[in-house]
Amino acid sequence: MSELLFGDLSVSYDGRVAVHPLTLAVPSGGWLCLIGPNGAGKSSVLRSACGLVAHGGSVTVAGVDTATMSTRRRSRAIAFVPQVPVLPADMTVYEYVLLGRSPFISYFGVASASDRAAAAEVLGELDLADFAQRRLETLSGGERQRIVLARAIAQGSPVLLLDEPTSALDIGHQQQALELVDRMRRERGLTVVSAMHDLTLAGLYADRLALLHEGGLVAQGSPAEVLRAEILSEFYGVSVRVHYEDDGTAIVIPNRRTRV
Amino acid sequence: MTTNRRGWVWLLAATLLLAAAVVLGVMVGPAGSLSAANWNIIWNVRMPRVALAAIVGAMLSLAGASYQGVFRNPLVDPYLLGAAGGAGLGATMVIAFGRAATSDWFVDPLPLAAFLGAIAAVTVTYLAGAAFGSMRTSTSLVLAGVAVASLTSAIQAFVLQRSSDGVIRAVYNWLLGSLVNASWHDVRLVLPYVVVSGAVLLAHRRHLDVLRVGDDEALTLGLDVRRVRITVVAAATIGTAAVVSVSGLIAFVGIVVPHAVRMVCGGSYRRVLPISIAVGAAFLILADIPGRMLQNPAETPLGVVTAFCGAPFFMVLLRTRRATV
């Protein structure tokens, strides 16, 4: 019901191609992770999907082309968590999460009781109720990531895009943030697309991976199909080995070049 | 929520401040305080002057806060996109042309020229900024504003350099800003613009709060960033142009008042905009009082007083409170 489809999606900046036409389908409730070296075009794919950069081809949510949607309508379909969110220092957590309800407030309107209830509900679900009146500047990195996620969840959009959601977090908070995304995905039936650098984490949480290289889609499939030493070596230009746990979890380990 | 209740308390406090300023502004003057004997002075000189100071202060503060919101920059003021330069050029042209020649005109061309000059300058800035820069960044707009301001001041300098000392003095006085000749006519002239502009700006305070997370995130939250920016800039510019056309270029109010309000009451525009209106009005009424008294019977230009009082106050605030936008 909220399938996300990139149809021949392409992005270029001032004539320089950042993403070559690619087609990807994410089933409703699925989690696709975009992987690839820096500059491969992962962020461009995400940013084009939420209307931040112009694109060729199409992005459709539940069969509706986002190009035909108004800004407001699109924000009800797709929520976006940027790599480095802007957090106004003296805004409270509650005010910030309430911003997620903006797409539902009419142009001259104010937040309704149901908008406030929705924001409070998300804060409760994410165990952030005690934080409601805290100012954003007082939060730690892990707390920040949770409230940014809370704002995106409060948006109520069936599709959630995450641009490197864990890049600034330690291993414990990485796990916490991704578990949260996974729980919301299952409880709310969200369709998730994330860009991530940690290949082991990507394989652990996403059900499909898409490997981008120099703007082109070079491999896609289940984590076991994509996280293979020869594929990663070719496109990342590194020497790695991939270890498989008994439950099928792939662990990507870089090989040290020279041992003294 | 508690934050909302605190907002009402601040608004009430600001309104009381304004009421006190109005009383003081009406009571104090070279002709002495309130009495039946000088009722004429109070009604025809002081009251319109207080009313105009309130309108000008409120509008400049509201426009400044709105500009700071759409440009996400605490250091901008309503003159950012060339409104001051345009108004100054318009006024210079009329004064250089000769005030004697225009004394019997049906409409006084001085405020009209200042008003149109401000609107024209900001329009040129907007068109140039939008045409030459990316639509998504406000930086191109700010740079275009700098260019337009330089252009207007160049033309102004050229005109002044060919003018008599009397013209230069008159232009200089106008540029410093003053409410010496304030009349009920001026109040009636600017009030409609200020009311409409103020209503539009206040209606956008929620959008300015969304914009606090930046253009990109505001867009993904469903905000039509370009439309909001052009609407707010247009409304703030019309209001600013209207008040500077009768008061001249009063400096510092548009930047210091919203900033002070923000430091005391927090950065949410739902509070900053309405409270800035009351505080801005009170500030300019109070700032106008020493202007009448200091060098009596001569007047100290209001723009000098606002900067002289505002700057140290601002520095103290900067020192004691952390700046947030």
C-alpha cells in the first residue's frame, strides 16, 4: 500500500551526472539500504525522492508520482531525516517534534489538539516523554538522533528516508537508533530507505541492499547476495573478507594490507 | 503547555511597558506636563508624535524579526535588501529637486518618493537575486541587496555632490530619522500599510518557526519555502517603506528589539513577533523623549538616540544571555 518505486531516476548537477538512470522498488514495509563509497550518489537519490533536488525519471509512492504532488502532499507521503539536521538551540523537544505535524496544519492554522496528541504519542512511544520540555542544546548525540527520528515519525508518512542516521553515533546508540527505526517500521508498517556506510549494520537491519558506484546501480539483492568480498573489493577498492555467522549475518572485515 | 503560558506573561509585560511608555511620552515635553492650558500641544503635537513613534517602532521591530526569520540570520535588519538605500535615494531626489518647488503640490512627494524608492530597490534586489542565484539559497538575495544598496548610495552621492549645503543638510537630517514634524496626517497615511503588513507577518509566525530548521528540512515538512519567503519579504518591505517614508531612516530598532526579545523570551516566532511589536513601539516612544529635551529647542535626531541607547543595552544583553535564533 506504500510501495516506493524509483523509475529510471537520474540526478545531475549543472550537467554533471550524479546518478545514472536507476530503477529500484521497495515493497511496502520493506527496508532498502543504499550503500556505496562517498560520492556514489546515495544522498542524491534520497534528496531527489523528497523534492530537494530536481531529478529525471520518476519517484512514486503507492503508485502516485511525487512530481504531481504539492510540497505539502509530498511531505505527508515521505519523511526525511537528513545527515546533519538543524536543531535550533533553544527550541524544546516537544516544539521540535510538533514541527513534524506541519504538513497537517492549514496555511493560517495552528497545531490542533490532535496534532499535539500525535506529537505527545510519538514522544511516549520513543520513551522521550520526560524530555518534552528539554531544550535541544542540552541533548546528547544519541538523544538528538532519537528526537529527529521522533519528528519524522510524527509526520505520519508511510515512507521514511534516512541519510546516514548513525554516522555520528557510538556503537550502542547506533544499535538503539536502528532498533527504533525497525520497531517503527514493524509497528507502523513504514517503508524505509536509508543510506549507510557501516556495511555490517546495513546487512543486519535492511532486507535489501543496493550498491551504488559513481552514480550507477552496480549490485542489488539480499545482504548475502551483495555483501561479498569480490563485489566490495571491486567497488570500494579495498581488500575485505566477509564472515558469515550461523544465522546468516554478514560481518565485513577490512584486511590489513601489511603486517609487520 | 508551560511554554505557552510563559509567552502570555511576556506579552502582557510588554504591553504594560508600552502603556507606561505612552503615558510618559504624552506627559513629557518642553511645554511641561499634562494640563488644560497645553491641551492643544498635547493633542496636536505630542500625541501624534507618540502614536507615530509607536507605529514606526512596532513596524521596524516586526519587520526586523521577520527578516531574521526568513533569512535565518540574527544580524539582519529590515534594511537588508536595499529598502533604506532606495528610500534614501527617493528622499534625496525630492529634496535636491527643491522643497520650495513642491510646497504647493497636492500630495507631498517626499514620503511618496521614499516609499516608492524603498519598494523599487527591494524589487530590483529580489529579481536580481532570484535570477542570478540558486532559488534555494538566500545568500544570493543578500548579496544582491548589498549590490543594490551600493548602487543607490552611489547615485545619491553623485546627486548630493552637485547640491547646495542646504540640500545636503536637509538630506542628512532626513537620513538620521526624526519624528519632529509628526502629525495625525502622517499617522493616517502609514497606518493602513502597517496594519496590513503586520497582519500578514503575524499570520506567518508558525511558518517562521518551521523555517528555523533550515530551507531543506522546512521543505520536507511541507512548507513552500519560496512562497513564504517572498510573502514575508514583500509584507515586511511594504511596512518598512511606509514607516521610513514619514520617519526617515531610524537605525538599530529593527535589529536590537527582536534580538532583545528573543534573548529574554526564547526564539519561537510565535512569541517573538507579537512581543517585538509591543516592545518596539515602547522603545521608540521612550527613545523619542530625550530627543525633544536634550538640546531644547533644537532636536536631537531620533536615529542618534536609538543607536546611543540601544547599543549599550544590546551589549549588556549579549554579555548576560546567550544569543539564539
